[in-house]
Amino acid sequence: MPTTDRTPAHSQPAVPARSGRAPLARSERVAMTISDGLDALVRAAGSTGELLASMGDNDRALPVPGLAWTVAETAAHLVALLRQSAAFASGARDGAAERAALRQPGAAARMALGNARDLERFDERRIPVLRPLLASAVDEYATAINGRRDGGLIETLLGQETPEAMTAALVGEQLVHGFDLARAVGRRWSIDPSAARLMLAGTAPLLAHFVDDEAIRHVSARIEVRIVRGARFTLVLERGRAAVEPGGGRCDCWIRAQPVPWLLTGFGRVNRWLPLLRGQILAGGRRPWIAARLPSYLTSI
């Protein structure tokens, strides 16, 4: 998985934003309902809000480990991204036009630049103010998503996303950036495995967007990811092209992973060897060594 956040994450395939991305049938893409996703988003953002409530405004300048942002900037990003997503979902902003205007060749670079611009435009950095703004941004997003009657694809900086995938990715933002914020201020942070499973299932259709075409130019492999008590899908790499298919078919390598370690490892928040040593992530198949190479095939932000 990409060592990224949707500064994405955004975490996995949809209708392609660039060449080489084969779309999946809608029935194969949807692994969660909008209702499930919004419930998980409300809970995850509520936990983030509680964490922000435990901080003083003097914490806002603290650096966040592994990011170029401070605590306040990370919290502000969560608000800005929810507002951005709501605007794309409602049609208040034209994701396709903004995507074209950025003129970035890859999804990761395009999203990084777009999110950085949104964060610059949203200049609130006071922690006591950001907490209620986060809650209202969740409500704004839920209203926009629920107001979409056709359930069609949404134009975003990444490309075209289903409402389910977009919502799942926003859940991941709360889970991972909550982890970041907690580390920055020395607090404990617990990720609900069911929320991680939902996020990984819902965002599975986005993973192909974050495959580095050059890195897989000479690679041909089918990697099946099996989340414990969760989603199963296959990342197909075929000499510069990538797609995601349902699991259960032929594969060269399989990866069986506990949801939370896979989430944090995929986003680069923990050393990728630790879950392997602890037996939380296992690999097998006729070419098991491909699992160790997977991070080198993915782009990051």
C-alpha cells in the first residue's frame, strides 16, 4: 500500500484517472454501504475531536513525526479535506477541471499539490476552533453524499471515485492522522479493527492509481491481499499496467494481514518488518518474495 495519506490515500481501484487502469464492474467495487461508511466516519472523527479536546492551543506548533506538518496543520488538513470532498460530491467544485488544471502526471503528485493548496487557503490553526469545525465538516460531507441521488462516480483530484470509496478514504484519514496527532502530543490512540476493515474494503478500488508504472514496467504478478475477517482482492501488475480484481482466483503471491497493522504499515506509520516479525502479516504462494517488493511498486506522497 502507498506510504501516503490523501495529502492523500487516500489506500485502493476505480475507474481510471490515467492510462493502464482497468475499471471493475460496480458490483465488484462496492464492499460497503454509504450508511456504514458515514457511521464509521462519524465515530472516527469523534475520536479525533476528543483527542483535539485534550490538547491545549500551545500544542498546535508541535511537529508531527514523519510529516512536514505541525499538529495544527494536520488537524486543519482533516477539515479542509472533508470540505473539499463535500464540494466535489455536491458539484460545487468541478473535480475534473481542477485535476486538469494541476497538470501533474501522477495521482499522488496531483493530490499532494491540490491538498496543499486547499490547506493554504484554509488558514485556521487554533486547536479549540478546529475541533468544532471538524464536526461540522463531517456533517457537511454527509449532507453532500446523502444528497446524491444517482450514486454515480464523483470527479476528484484522484480521478473518478465512487461515493463508497471516497467515504472509506475519509475514514482512513481520521484513523491515520489521529494516530499522527496522538504521537505528536504523546497520547494513546486506538484504531478499531472494524473501522480499519471497512476502510480497506472500501478503498480497495483505488490502489491501482498508486502503482508506479515505471517500477512495474517489467513486472508481471497477481498479488492477493487477504484482510483477516475482511476484504479479499487481487492487485494485478502487468508490465506497466495495474488493476484490482476480486480475490479468490489465481495468484502468484498472497498476503494475509491483520487490518490495523496492514493499515499503518501501508501508510508508512510503522516499520513494515515489525508486523511480519509478529506474525500479523504473512505471505505465501509460489512467488512469496513479491510481498517484500510490493512497497517499491507503489508511489507515495
